[in-house]
Amino acid sequence: MVKENNHSSEDDEALKEDDKAALNCQRQQMLDDESSNKKDDNSENNENSQEFTPVVIPPETTIIEKGAYENQSFESINIPSTVQSIGYIAFSGCINLKSIVIPDSGTSIGKYAFKKCPLTSIVVSKNVHSLPGFVFEKNRLCIQSYEPSGSHKTVESNKGTPKNLFNEDVRLRSIVIPTSVTKIGRECFEYCPLDGEKVFRIPPNVKVIEDGAFVKCNFEEVVIEGDITEVASSVFNDCKYLSKVTLPDSVTKFGDYAFAGCAFDKVFFPKSVKEIKQGVFSRNNNIKELVWDERFDCIPNKYVSECRNLSKIVIPNTVTSIQESAFNACISLVTLEIPNSVVKIGDNVCDGCKELRSVTLLVGITKINFGLFSNCPKLSEVKNMEKVVKIKKDGFKGAHRMFKNGIPINLTEIGDWAFSGCGIKELIVPKLELNNKVFSKNNNLTKVVISDGVDKLPEKCFAECPNLKVVVIPNTVESIESECFFNCISLEEISIPKSVKSIGKDCFANCKNLKKVNKDDSLNCNETVFVGCPLLSRNGAIKKDNQSIGAVAHIPIEPSEIQEYDFENNDIIEEVIMADSIKTLGFRCFKNCTRLSKVVLSQSLEKTNVECFSGCVSLKDIELPKSLTDMQESVFSGCVSLTKIVIPKKINKLDYGTFENCDKLEIVQFLGDFRNLEDCVFANCKSLKEFVFPGNFFMIGKRCFQNCEKLEKIIFNYNIYLYDHLLFSGCVSLKEIEIDFMYVPFRCFDGCVNLEKVTFGDKAEIIYKWCFRNCKSLKEITLPKNLCYINEKTVFEGCDNLKKIIYPENYKKDI
């Protein structure tokens, strides 16, 4: 499944320019706020301004108890000079609280004390000896400095920055770490941009940086000046702009995923580093070459996995081990040579290397491990396989160009899916125990000869081999299991020897051209064995009462899972009734069942995997059970007849593209504490007219409602915290919108040609590029009174009828 990127690198640069301009504006605004009189500000508010209930803490108070002021609406509060302790969640959820001063009497602050407060100013007493994790989680700080007590916008901590201190503060762009700090705690700055300076410097006094400290920060260069000994696990994970780091000579270890998801253009091995863990440079898409350092005899798990532009790997003969998924999903890798020094190759090492064409294995290798070359569709040559006797599960699954001349003759063990989706044309099955699905989906397979001594043909062994015409089964075979030849649409005749005692359900189902079956009359066949074989009943090859119509699938009680691909592309099935034992629906299990119109789900169902009902164009209605907790990507994408969906209580997010391209979807209802919509969830839902965001809703992904052509009404809740690009672009029926978020994202309403009225609330501060581009019905707009940044020319580009833009009095256009 390809996830679209609808904006160019030019757009990305434009966004970064907007971000920097907005940051400068925010800094200036904060300086202005210091000298302003809050009473005067309040008196100038218009009649529609929100009123906040004043709260006074008694002057003799020494302890502010747990949750004392949780979820209240005041904008500011004076903490008396007698207060020594602030308890757990004391001010958590005070969504209007913008500034706080902890007096010198304060010595302790509890966990989550100011969580989700939109703080732009903090002064913490120098007598607070330590700050626990999550104190300021999900705040909105622009700039933080650790300076002497009494200086505005200051945080003081004598023992360092703890776990999750500023976690998810999406406006924290700059911070100065004081000389007293020796440790940066776990996940301390996770999701904080920290891109206010060209180079982010960590001072010499910092000796320890804990796991995940800077996950998903936006800085481009980092200089670590202190004598740290370890770049800990995930310290810079998903810092997508980080392309340069300067490390001290004291560093001896790279932890798990230390630089995963960054922008480095090469893998580096500092001389001081003695130990490297898994996934260190995974998902670095600028890396094109890996030349392994001879000092290390092991390439760890996932070390460069998902490096999409990595095209060359050089492995020296000092390497003895390549661990699991080391090169997984390196989709530009073309060739690979593994030296004879390597004695161990882990599972899935080359899984998903879609451009891989040739591999040289070590001489004398005897086993192909689990998924070693799975999903390598262009792989056509693997050298030095002469002594291979074992091929584990998924070994060559999806290697479409391999084994055109047959499989190795010396095999003693073949795992599930081992040769599924390969390029085999004619096959002699050796005398050994076969596993499920082992030769399924071989599109070029025309002939199968099974060797004497084979006693069982397992489940889905040859399923979905569309060109299979000839099958020779010896009289040693006693059992042919479920779906063994399912959907072999070119098979016209089959001879089942007398030795066969049992045939599983759906064994020859959907073999549309099967005309003749030679079998002993004593062999009993389940009614679904030949389901979907219309030529058999016409020719009298089987009795009418054994021929099921095939329109209804009753999923029996025994299984707990419907496995991946089980019913994919089935154009007969119209109705599915599941037993309540089913807990999981596998990947694409009902994808493109074009006639499927009714589904009765298991009342114990917990998980629907990726695309499980995608493309079921006749499905009009489906009731999701209360037990459901996990709906993965694109579950109902392309279900063009679906009109209504009710999301059960236990679901708190919808993954990428869940209902994308559901043309007739009109009604969406949430029963529980719903939180997140990922990218493209309702994109191209052209019948959706209204959307009400649940009360605790938190995040909207990019393109979420793009091209919802009939969307007329959007009701937001104002707890929404994160929102991404192109949210409502192309919503041509949208006429009016109320916005009260901190920023209005890139291309948010681009192409909303009938949008006539935009109303901003007090929280709106930043309007990004092309936000209202081509809103041709917009004639006049009043910008938010707390506007911090806007580029008028780009925001309203193509708004041909916009004649009047009203700026707030205090906005400085020259910034």
C-alpha cells in the first residue's frame, strides 16, 4: 500500500521558512507581553471574549493538594509565597493557563502538575531540587532558558532534566541548558521542535543523555560537548532533519535506534565506539552506501533497515554474523555479496528489498532462514545454493523471478510459504513433509508432479496458481487438506487416487474450469470441496446436492483467526457469517470481494488487520462489535457502497486511510473516548456532509478530509492539539468555519471554493502558507486578535474576490 505525499520538497522548504518566521514572531510577542499590563489587555477584549472564573489560593497555603485545580478555566493564578509543595496533577488540564511563577518557598512539584497547560512562561524556584517526569508535558512553550531565579521564562532544576519533562511541547523551539544540569532525562524533549538555532548544542556539563531524550525533534545539527559515554536508545529517533552530529571521543556505545529515522547521508563508525546495537541507522533515507567497519564482526538487527536509497553494501571478510532484518526493506539495493567468513545469517535479512536482483551467499550454506529473501520480486539469482537442504518459512515468498527451472533437489525441509509467489513453471515435489501454502500463488506454474512417498498435501499448498493445468498425485497420498488447490482457475481435470482417505473443505473451490474429477465413489467430500466449480455440476461430474452455491461463507467455531488473503479477490461470496470464536481478521482477508454485501462479525473480534475489507464495493452496512480494540490501515478503503459506520467504545484511533474513497459514507458516529485520526482517514468520502469531533479528540493527520466534496459542517472541540497539512483541501461545499487553534496548518482549506466566512477565536496565532488558497468565495476576513504570523501573499493566493483583510491592532506587519 502506497501512502501518498501530496506536497513537494519546495513545499517543505516553504513550510520551514514559515516556521522560522513564526518563531521570530513568537519570541517578539513574548518580550512584548513582559511589559504589557494584563488588566488593560482584558479591558480591551470585545464582548464575545470568553470570561474566566478567577481563582485565589489562600495566602497561608503551604501545600497545593493532588488535583486541586485540575481542568479549571482560569488564565493565570498567583501562587502564594508560603507554598512549599504542588501535588500530582494539581493544575493538569487548565487549558487557558498561560503563565506560572513558582515562588522561592517551593521545594517540590508533583508528576503531571501542569500537563496540557498552554504555558508560554514558566518561572520555577531555585529551591526546587528536582522535577519529576511529565510536569510540563504537552505545554506550548516557545522559548525556555535556564537562568538565575527571578528572570522571566525560566526553569530551574538543580539535578537535571527528568523523564518526559517537556514531552510533546510542540512549540518549544529553543532552550538553554544550565551548567548545573548533568543529565537529560528519558523522553525529556520528545516531540519538541528545538529548531530555533542553526546548531543545537548540548553543553559540557551534561554527562548522561537518557533513552529517547530528543525523539522527533526538528534540529538539523547537534553538537554534544560533554563527555557522554553512550548515545542511548532512540535518543535522536525520528529527528527527520538531523544530518550532522558532533560526538565527543568519550562515546563508546550506540544504543538501539540511536539515529533511526534521521537525515544522515552515510553510516559513521567513530573510532572510540566499541559497541553498536540494533537499528542504529534504520530509516535514514539519504544513506546510499554502507561500507562496514572491519572492527565489528557482527551486523546487528535492523542496522540499516528501511534505508530506502541504500543501493550498495560492502561487507568485509571480518564479519561472522548478520543479524535479523539487517537490510530489511532497503528497496534500492540491487546486489549483495556475503563473504565466506559469515557463519550466521538471521531471519528476514533481505526481506522487502524490492530491487534486489542478485545475491552471492557464502560457500557451503545449508539453510535459508525465515523470510531471508521474502518480498524480493526482482530477485533472479542466488549463488552457492548447491548444499542448501532447509528453506524456512517465507524463505523466498514473493520472489517472482526465482526457480523458473524448479526448486533445489536436495531439500529435506520446506517451511510455510517458502516458495509462495515464486516463478516456478514446472515442479517436481520431492519426498518430504510439506507445510502449508508452500507453493501457493505461483502465477507461472503449469505442471506439478508429486513424488512417491509424499503422504499429505497440506492446506493451500497450491492455492491460487492461476495457470496450473496438470497435477499428478501418487497413490501414496492419503490426505489432501483445505483449499489445497483453491482458485486454480486453469485446472480442467484431476485424478484423485484410491489411497486418499480425506479431502478438506474448499479443496478445489473456485476452480472455474474444472470439468472432470476422477475419484473413488467411497471418498466422501464436504459440500464445499468443489464450491464455485460450475462446469462440474453442468457435466454431471458431481451430485447436485454436493454443489454449494458459494454465496454464503459460514466461518466455523474452531478458528480464532481468519488468516491473511483467505478470501481475497473472491468474486462469488456475497455474505459472511463468523462464529464468535474469531478474534482477528488477517491482512487483506476479504479484500476485493466485489459481491460481498453482508458481514456478521464475531462478537469476540478484537483486531482487523490492514485492508481486510478494502475494495468490497458492494458492502453497504457493517456493525462493529463492542470487543473491537484495533482497526489497522485502510480496513474499509474503497468500500464505495458503505453509508454508515459506528465506531465502538474501545477504539480510540483510526489508522491511515481507514475509510478513504468510501464514496457513499454519510454518517460517522463515535461511542467512546476517541482521540486520533491518522492520515487520509476520510479522504475522498464524497457523501460525508457533517463531522463532529468527540470531546477528548487530540490529533488529526494530513489529508484527513481532503476532497470530501459534500462536507458542509465541521464541529470542532478545542482540545485538538496536533493537526497536519491539507486537512480540508478540496471540500467544495464548505461555506463557513470557526477556527480556535494555535495554528492553521499548511494548505488546510486549499481549494474550498465556496468558503465565504472564517471566524477566528482567541487561540489562533499562526496561519501557514496556502492555507486559504483558491478560496474564491472569500470576500472579507478578520484575522485573529492574537495573530503572531501570517504571509498574506501566500496564505490567500488565488482568492480572487478577497477585497478586505482586517489585521489586529497590535500586529506588526514588518516582522
